Amino acid sequence: MKHVGFVFFVSAFLMVKSAFCVPATMQNAYDNICWTCYSPEVAVQNFLSKYREPLRNLCFKKDAKACEMMATLYSALQNDIDAQDYYQMACKLGVKDSCARVDVEEE
């Protein structure tokens, strides 16, 4: 009986974990953005038009990968204010590369 409970717990944990991860289709679309093209802005805008809300929701559900993706996308569009917000969130969620990109305001 304990084995059944353990299997149920592990299954439930994996389902919840996958519910708050960047879906494979979204990750593939992100990976296919031509970052080295002469003008990647069009590809980035198209990606954001399609996936902005799901990524934003995942980020606010504490998915570090989604926050980092949003920061990179906004940075590519030279939207530094939004990029900083998402870099800060990714940094708080443990993405060390994002911490280096957070502007520290001097008082």
C-alpha cells in the first residue's frame, strides 16, 4: 500500500512540475529565433505576439527559464525597463547569468 502511495505522489509531483514549465513547443519556437540575423526584431516580435502571455504567467509562477526568456526577448527589442524587471525576477529565482545583467541603482 505504501508503494502505491509513493507512486501516486511521484506522479502528482511530476504532473505539477510539468504544469509550470516552459512547454516544448514554446521552447522550440524560442530556440528557432534567428538571433544572428541582420534584423532579429521581426522574429522576436512574432514570438512575443504568440507567447507573451503564457511566458509571463509562467514567470509569475516562478519559472526561472520563462523569466530569463522574457528578459532576453525584451533586451533584444531594446526595451530595457521590461528586460530589467524580468532579469531581476530570474535572478531571484536563481539564474546567476541574469544577476550579472541587473542594473544596480546607486543612491
